[in-house]
Amino acid sequence: MKKTFVVTNKHIVRAPNIAQAKNVVFTGEGHGDILGESSFVEEISQEEVVDYINEKDSMYAQSAAVEIKEDEEEEESEDLLSEISDSRNDFLRSENRRLAKRVETLKNVQSEVVIAAYAAAYDAFAGFEFPEIKAPSLKKNKEKIPETAVVVFADWQMGKVTPDYNTNVLEERIERYTEKLLEIVQIQRMDHEVNDLHIWLLGDIVEGEEIFPGQSHLIDSGLYRQVAVNGPRILGNFVKTALENFNHVHITGVIGNHGAVGGTTRKQHDPETNMDRMLYKIIELIVGDDERITFNIPDGVGERNWYAVDTIGNYSSLLIHGDQMPAPNAFHGYYKKIMGWKDGAIPEHFDDVFMGHYHQQFKMTIGSSMLRISGSPESYNTYAQEYFSSMSRPCQHLMFVHPENGVTSEYSIWLD
């Protein structure tokens, strides 16, 4: 007498991720531990077998109909198994078509969301009229060659929350930076002219929403508020002050990894899509009509456009975010990267390299180049404390560049 059973196995697994959990259960080779397991056996009639296999929500990876056959009914059993196999194949083909259509639909939805976000931002700011800003009246010093001030902003991660950091704290610290910038510029102007300002935006100005699991618990504002409300206010106020105190302002902006959209699925997006870049473009839309400000924001469909080279007189610096680089103590990795770029991998000439990403001030000499790593306005970071045994004071960089001699002085502007 043949009987048919449904056998269901359940496992409780502790593992880093789903893939490792599956490996632990099915191959025994995954990284994790089985905390518990149980089995459930239910007898079903032969008439229910086909219906059970065809049930749309049945999960073949988790359960199966197991038949105990006896010799006296082998021919009948084989017919039934053939019928079950055909039904299963039909179901799998149908599911494959359904899932393929679902994937295509999701791709289209993701693209439409990104396009809509860009379009909404452009529509909102394209007609915005920024009040005219009068140029400053600066004293001339014909005896010495003017220098250019260079502001370096990196890793604001606007919207991020730590025990003593959030959007309001960021805004206060950028205001503090602005005050110290103007004080130092005034001191410099006692010796020589400082008429122009370059602003280097090195990425991760925006924090994103899905960069790592649990990030939603560590932000005080979503992408909309970061990119279209708080970002234009904080960065826009700084640019306005800059135009009030310098004859010309030039902004160069590169993207960071936290500006990416889509979390772990961001590879489905156009590589050009990045919220850092979108914020920079909004600022350009707001003040771009002023003849005293210019922008260099690398972009282009289908590419990340991850670097820029800014030139001041005879001096030039490669600007990157730094997620392309190893940890700052890996000198060989930095040497190999930078010398490869200087050897032609990056066609533009550059003297030095400036990057962010690691939230720590650092400088190293590589050949004839100086690599500089920027700090961050962020302060207390429990993740860095636990996993990297490090904690940095909040700061941003300031340099002065002579058009013939290059960098003449540089400052760490402490923001706490």
C-alpha cells in the first residue's frame, strides 16, 4: 500500500547573511551556526499530490512530496511521478516568465524614480532667482603676486546622527569654518592679495539612505531634505558669503560612495546617478547666473565620472573621494595607484592628490606628489571607535596657492 507524505524541515541559523545561512544548511560549509532544527511530517492523499505541487506559493527549496513505494505498485507510481514532474516543469517555466517580467518592471520603476527626482529638483530651482550679491572692494598690492584660497569640504554626511552630530551641528560647524576662513584670509591679505576662492567638494556631502543595513536608524533626514532643503541652505549660505568676500569663486565637485542611490542594488542604476552630484547641480542652478562663479562638476551618461583636476596657475591637484583607495596606512597601495594615474591612466596633468572618505587628516609624500586626506565635520563616531579604535576631531582643510610656487600654507580648521 503506497502512502504519500509532506516532509518540512526548519532550521534556526545564525549567520552573517542569507547566503551564508543557506550554505550552512545545505552544504555545511557556510560561516554560521545551526541553533536549532525540527521536522514536520504530514500524510496527504494521492489525489492531493498534483494540486500540492502546482500550488503557486509552494516552496520547493523548503519542502517536497516524498513517496514511499512498494514493489506491487511500481508502474502506477511511475505514472504519477511523471505527471508530477510535468506539472512541476510547467510551474517553474511559468514562474520564470513571471519573475523575469517582475525584474524588468522593477528596473523601470527605479529608473523612473531617479528621473523624477532629478526633474523635480531642476523644476524647483530652475526658476529660482538668487538675489544679486555685490562684489567686495579689495585692496590691491602690486608688489606681490596674489594667491588663491582653497576651501576643502569632504564627508559632511549631512543627516547622519551620532551621539554629538546631526544636521544642526553640521550647520553650526560650517558657520564656524566660515568665520575662521575669513579671519585667516584677512591675515593673509595683510601681506598679499587673496582675490579668488576655489571650493573643492570631495564627496559624501550627502549621507544617503540605504548605504548599509540599519542606516535608517542613524539619519535625521532623508535624501529629499538633504539634497533639496538642508543642503542648498547650508552650502548655499557658504557660497553666498564667499561671493561677498572674493572677486571670483570656482567650485569643483566629485562624488562619494554615500551619495549613491539604491543601497545594495545601486548597480542597477545609471552610474552617473549620485546625490552629491545632484546637490552640486542644484547649487549651480541657484547661483550659476552670477558671472563671478564657475563650476566644474564632472558628469556624463553611463559613467561614474569619479575624479576632477583643478588648476590654479601652474599648480594642479587631482580630486577624488577616496573610496578607490585602501586604508591610509597602506603606503604601497597608494603609491601604486597614484603613480599609475600619473603615468597616463588619468590623461590630465596633476601635481598633488586630495581625497576624503577616511574622516582623518593625513599627508604622505609619493614621488614628487603630496597626497592629502581630509578630515570630516563629524565628531563622535561609535562605529569608528569600536572597529577602528580611532576617533578624530571634526575639521576641514584650508590652503593658499601661489600661481607659480604652488601651496604656500595650509590650515586644519578645527570645528569643535
